Amino acid sequence: MTLIETSFILEVFLASEIFIFEGWDVTQFLAQNANGQKGTAMHYNEKTIFLKNGTECTLRNPRESEAVQFTAHLRRVAGETHFLARYEEEVVTPSERQAQIIREALECDDRMLLAVWINDRPIGSIGVNRVSPHIKMRHRAQFGISIERAYWNIGLGTILIKEALEAAREMGCEQVELGVYSDNERARALYRKLGFEEWGVVRNAYRLKGGAYCDEIMMGRSL
């Protein structure tokens, strides 16, 4: 969905199927792109999935009442990698605001927010939405994704991205775009595996705490 750090949210992976992608975390992404139209909401039919190691998970929309757990998940991911837009200490969305973001995602027809749960704990998430409601850009979608390190490399990234692509098709979008850190080779490989191509580069898009800079690779694919 990176998630992305272009004008959206999130993060992901690969090495055999999973890595963290950069960009904005899922709810940051949706909050920055709150231009949806209320209508036929993008509700997702809950399903059970099994990862490559046999772990059973539930894939569904998060609920407003789960805002605290969801924010904790985003903080955990932000503390495990630099491939996100925010550092762990910057993930401070108040629970009321997080609940609002979740509610808006459930009410609008041009975005979708999914989370992967093991019991009552989210371990991964993905958000996808239309770039703009304006006629000239309505054909474009972006997404972001986050997965906790303990669940990398067992197929979850591929599952979530495929769900995001299908959601973008249902929105009527014609292409999906993302941004990824230039040093996240595993993420870039996974995106290429799923049909994305590199469309451009934003030089020095990210400045890390130590002073180093990372470029952002812009990628996209047609639907």
C-alpha cells in the first residue's frame, strides 16, 4: 500500500513472500486521503486464511472498538524497520481519531482497510484508496501495507496485496501506484513479482535519524 510515502500510506515485504514496504502506515495513509464519497461502502466479507507455516488468521475490516489494538500494531511495525514514514515514537494517533479513520474507511466507497488477526491481535494490515475523486485522477489507486516482523516471509504480503488489487478493481480504478524505499530490495522484488513496474524516482525522499538519505522508487501496474 508503501504503503508508501508518496501521498498515501503503508508498508510490506519478500524474501520468499514478505517484507516491509515503506510509505505511510495504513491509517496515516487513509487520513491523508480522506476524500471519499459515501455510498456503496467497501465492506469486506471476513475470511479465514492460512499462512505458509500453517498459522490460521482472520482477514477482515477492523472495528472502531479496536482502535487501540490497531494503533499498537502500527507502533510495533514502526519500531521494527525504517521502511515506514514514521518512527515508532511518532505513531501517536489518539484512539478517538483512529476510530474515526476506521469508521470513515468503512463508510466510503473509494477506500478499504483490512487487518489480519490472530485471536484479538492484529499482525498485519493494508489500506487502498482512490488517489482523488476528481475526473482526471479517478482512475488511479494507491495502497499501503504493514506486517509485523514475526510474520514476514510466510506469504502474508502476497495475500494482502492481491486483496488490495481486487478492491481497486471494484472501485473502478485502472491502475495502482505505490512508493518504496530504494534500499528495500525484497519489497521491490515482491512488487515486481505481482506485476508492478518502476515508473520513477524521488531523490532523497527520506532522511533517516542518522542523517542518511534514501530515494523513493515509484512503482505501478495496470489492472
